[in-house]
Amino acid sequence: MLTEMGSGKGGHVFICALENDADLELDYMSRDAEHLVLAPIGYDDASGARYSAFTAFSPTGGGLVEHVFAIHKITGSPAGDVIETLWNGLETKALIPTPRHRSLILATFCASAALILERHKPTFVVHATHDAHLPDSALDKHWHIMGVFEDAGYEVRTPDEYNGRRLWHATLRSF
């Protein structure tokens, strides 16, 4: 486990729980047509918050499957855990300022998508950025993750942007 820390927003300190691939704990779950993976990635000793990488393949209607990924911040309260979903790269960069940690977390998202694709092979998957008008540097992580789809036998295409959001369509190749 890493002891390196990054000073995140609001004085919180993110402690990365990943040092290499051996530290990955991928928890795969499936119910009906939903497939997801949760992976612990870090914590904050001061606040008690825990952070997990969340990856899901979710039905969206019309037979489509959407791939999403985000970081879940989990905080405890007397009423139970509260989960805050962090979609925005600027939020996560402020929370996790260390490039090495962000790289390890990207690798976790890739491993999570690969695990779902090993167990579930939808014929068509849609992936979209959560935010609009992202700079190329922010799109790099999406391209990297879509490379996992290509490695798993999918043809990946990028149609025109929709309301500033970048889209990817992954179609399972027939061999």
C-alpha cells in the first residue's frame, strides 16, 4: 500500500491504496442486465472517507448498453454510508493531485472494463463524456479506456459530438 499522499481540496488528504496491479481488488457484480465493478482506490484518514473506482455497463433502453466510470466518495454517517459520485476530471484532479496516482486509477478503470468484457459481451456499447467541450488532455483517458474495448474485439467509432459531449460506439466484431 502506498504511503504517498496528495493534498486534495478542502484540506483533505487522499492516500492512494494502489501501488501496482497486485493491489487491485476488483469486485464484480451483475444483476439482470447491469454489470459493474467496484475497486477500492484510496482513503482519507482525517475525514474517514473511502474512495472507489466505479465502472458499469448499464442498459439504457432500446437495447443499448452504456459504459460509465466515476469515482465514488463514501462517507459514513449514523444513518448509513453516503456516496458522492465524482464525474468531473477537475474534481478528481483536485482530490488526487499526484499524476502517478491518477495513472494507477486509470489502470484500475481499464482493468474493470476488461473484467466486465470478459464476463459480458454486449454487441453494442455507448460511451460518452460526462461533461461537454473537454480539452484533448481530458479526452485521453477516455481514448485509453476505449482501447480496452478494441483489445476485447470491438470496433470503436466516434460519431460527431452531441451537445459538446464526445461519444464512442463500440460494436463487437464478428469473426
